Amino acid sequence: MSEWSSVWLAVIAISVALMAAIQIGAILIAIKLGRQLAVTTDELRKEIRPLMDKMNRVADEAVRTTALAAAQVERVDRLLATTAVRVEEAVSILRNAMGGPVRQGAAAFMAVRAVIGAFRQWQNRGAKGATRDDEDALFVG
């Protein structure tokens, strides 16, 4: 038993030492990979930082441009609304200024037309009356 137990004890000791060496090697490799990952991450940050700064500037510029465009649209809207109101006022003033004289001119034209119509009617009655008298004189009955 003592001979086999020494052998088994030696096998166990060698196995434990081998496992410890493997674990220490794995830990050292993990530390090395962690450092490489940290270096790679720092380099990536350094390379990405200018891109992120540019993206932030572009986004800020887009916000500023959008705000300016919205302000311009509001100005144009106010301008069009004001122009529409002024055009309506001008048309109303023009209608009022022209409406009275036009109505008066139309009334005067209608009066002249009525006078001419009455004169023609009076002339037609005079001419028709003469022909009736002439016809009555020629009538034998």
C-alpha cells in the first residue's frame, strides 16, 4: 500500500502541479489578452472620436438648419398672410372707389337710353298716327 500510495500520491501531485501550471498559463494569457484588448479599445476610441465629433457637428448643424428653415417658413407664411390681407383691402378700396362712379355712370347711361327710347317711341307714334289717318281717308266703306 505504501508503494502504490506513493505512486498515486506522486500522480496526484503531478496532476495538481500540471493543472496549476495550466491555470497560471490561462490567467497570464487572459491578462495579456486583456491588455491587448485595452490597447485596441483605446486605439479604436482615438480613431472613432473624430468621427463622433464630426457626427455631432453635423447633427448640430442639421438642428440649426432646421430651426432656420422653420423660421423662414414662418416669415414667408406671415408675409403671405399680410399680403393677402393687403390685397383684399386694396380690392375693397378699389371696389368702393370704382363702384360708386360705375353705378352712377350705369344709371346715367340707363337714363340716356330711356330718353332715347322714349324719343324713338314718340317718333314712331307720330309716324304711325299719320299713316293711320292716311289709311282711314282712303278707306271706302
